[in-house]
Amino acid sequence: MRPPASIVAWCASLAPLLLERAGVLDFALAGPAAAPRLGLCALAWIALAGLPCAGSAPREPHSWWGSAMASLPVLATASALDVESGAALAHAIRTAIWALAFVALTGLAAELAHRRATSRGVHAAVWLAVFLGAPMFAAAFHFGARASAFPFPTFVRSLANSSPLQWSLHASTGAASPYTAFAALVVLCALAAHFGRGAEA
Amino acid sequence: MIAAVLLLVAQTAAPRVAAARIEVNGPCAGISARVEGAGSFELVLDQPLSAGERKTFEVAVPLPASPLSAEWNTKLITEALASTAHAALIELVPARGLDGVSAELRARPRAALGDHGARLPWSALFVLGAAFAISLHQRRRIVVTSALALFASVAAVVLVHGLGAPLISAARIVEMRFGELPGEPWLAVEARRGVLRSDRIADERIEVEPSFAPVHCTTRESSPRFELTAPGATFVRSRTLQPGARRLAREVNAFGAFEASWLREPDGTWRAIGPWRLGDPLPTGKPGEPPGWLVPALPMGTSVFLGRLAAGELDLAFTGSDPPTWVRGLGL
């Protein structure tokens, strides 16, 4: 993640905490199985760390690790605030570790994909269709087709669960399983590494 | 006279949530409706009902803040359900009273909960900002950024955890009187800020503070079946407890194990008793004050006992172990 994106991610991830401080947001409705602050903070970092890059952008080696480390203090703070507000300690720590892993893996996939045009295309397609598109599709069903005669389709839910963005949203409201999203990210990293082999292009 | 006034004060707040038995007709995946002057309610089904299928559910519904007759409440819920076109009211279960509970117990001041959750301190924000600026500047040096991130994380957690008084967002108190009529029922009161989750509501009295706050009730088929939300407000759930063979006296603790306890003598001096085990007489203790949020404006001239029960004790009063249950009694 380049510095401008890091600054945007840092500001966006702190926004929920500052809005809560100002009394605009109230996370009191979350139960002990939810980590609302951590989920929302992680959302910004995961979204921006994994964003597909243009081929003309200069490459920064190990930027994925830098992104993860830049997010760590914010994630730790959000997690501590969740615990202070009643979230279970073990759950908050587990969620923070998964969030950090997702930031690192999404950044790693973007960095691996940056080497060649083919890998950039594959990464951008998977990211936009599955990781970003599926949760938005699910949200459209959830909010748009909430009428009682239209139950939520199962395949949409399954597809959306493979997105780390969906995981962080779920983590903000309740317990969320990270394994599907983790497996999908590992596959994305493998694809990016496979198509990004060889000289830079 | 005093008892009559106390009873009047205790009965001013109207119950804000009731259980309603409804019949839902398929095809339907759930229903939601608004109740004028009370809030809204929602039923979420695990498995949608198919066309022609009918099923009966018990759902939580909000009631208006102003006390109305049972007939008027029934009319409001019937109209709300009619707007869904999928459900009809069978019966609105009357809110359970607190029969037999003394007016003094019902009029006791409630625990003072914090009006908001933990918030980001400026000091932690300063640490985050400084760490981020340095890590941006040193972003090519992996070891430096990693060490800095770890240090900043620990510092921010310490600042969040260590500064400021702990905020109480939920409390469970069993109110009782010692030396009164044998078998006098106790009052179990649970207060929670913003949200209340439960598997049963039919045998409880649920109030909201402030009383005019709109309440949204969600009913699900899986546990916890009922979720009541009122952002910025406090739910107060009360139910009657029968003491049975349990009793508490200075001579012997026949009630349950206390993790920590305090006693205020009639002259107003507080003693920290510490743990009080089942079957033991009251320990001597030493001078010490209890948590302030538990003792708002309690009567003077009589002894006051405060004790935090060990996990698993008196589990008939509340479900689960969070938050811990306190016992508050006068006249020990």
C-alpha cells in the first residue's frame, strides 16, 4: 500500500472510533460475541490494502508487511475498546489476529499481482467480482429484497462469505467464521503468484 | 401513607414489552410492523413458510409508553399485524405484575449505568498518529516499522484500558429485605443499556428508561429468541423471586457464596467484608467503601448489605453469568 492509500486507510479506520467519541455512533447494541469497532476498522484496511493497482504505479517491495504493521496499532486500539465495552476478551483477540492476517494477505496478493499484466488482470477480476462484488450483491438482496415473500438466496450468502470484507462486516455484528475468507485469500495469493512469475511486465 | 406513595412511584413506569401469540400464514419469510407510539417489531423465520402453511409463534411486541388498557394495547397490535397481511393476533399475554413484592423493594433506586461505552482517549489517538507518521517515514525499514507497531499497539491498549473509571453497561441486582416476613418474595432486576437479549419475556416486567424511547423487538426461532433494542435507553427487566430455603443472617450464610461483600452499619460506616462463604458467619472485615454505582441514595438509619455472588450461584434469577449478580439488602 502506497503512502496516500495508507493515509486514507488510517483516517477511514479511525473514523468509527472518532464518530463514537463524538456521540454520533453508538455501538452499545453489539453483544459480547461482536467486535463492532474492530470489524469496521479492519474493513477500511482490508479494502485498501487489497485494492488492485495500476501497472504504471511504482513497486514498493514488502509493502504488504508495511500495511499490516501500519494497521496493527489501530486494530489493537479498536479491539481494546471493544473489550472495555463488554466484548469477550478471547473473541476480541481472535478477531484482531484474523483481521491482521487478512490485511497482510490482501496486501500480499496485490503485491504479487503487480509484477505482470496478466496477474494484475486476474487479481483485479477476482477482487472486484468476488471480494467486492459478492458482498455488495448480498447487501442488495438483504436491504433491497427484504419483503417477506423473497427469502435470501443461499448461494449469494455462500459467495459473499468468501470475502474478507464480508467477514469484517459480520465480525462487527456478531461471531463470524474466517475460514472461508482465509481459504479464498490463499487461493488469490496463489493465483497472483502463479500468473506473476517471471520478469516484470 | 409512605408505603402508598412508594407503591405509586413504583407503578408509574408502564411495561414497554409484552409477549403476543400470533398466527402467520405462508408464503412468508418473516414479518415486521410498526406500533404507533411504541416502536416496531419483527419476526425472523429460519425456514420460510410455504404457501398455505400456517404456524403459531410467540413474538415480543412493544407497548406504548403511556399506560393504556389491555383492550387498547390489543387493538394496537392487531392493527400493526394487519398491516403485514401475513399475520393475525391470537392473544396478547398481559404483562406480569410483581405481585407480593413490597413497595419498598420496587421503589429502590436503580443502579447508575454509564450513559455510553468506552471511548477513544485523546492520548491513544496521539500515540496512533505519531506511530503512523513515523512508520510512513520509515516504511522501507521493516524491522523499525514492526517494532514501532508493536510498541504503539501496547501503548494504545494500556491507555484505553488504564485511563478513566470503568463504565457499567449492565447490572443484575437481587433486592431483598432481612428480618421481614418469612417467605417475602425478592425482586430480581436486570438493567442493560441499549439492548436486551432473552429466551423468555412472558414472566417478566420490562420497562425502558427514558420511558418514551421507541423499542424495536426482534423475535427469532433460535436462541436468544428475543432481542430488544432501544439506542441510548436502558432496559430494566424485573421478576419476582421466591426465597425458598435461602436466608442470610449475620450468624450464618444460608444463601450462597459471595466473592466480595460490604456492610454499612446503621451509623453509616462501611466495612469491606470480602468473600463470605456458604455456611460461615459474617466475617469481621475492615473499613472500606463499595462501588459507588451500587449505593445511590439508599435509606439511612439501617444496615445495608451488598454482595457479589460467585459464578453459578442463584442461577434461577438470571440466565448466563454476565454481568455478575449482586445482592442488595437492608436490615441485616
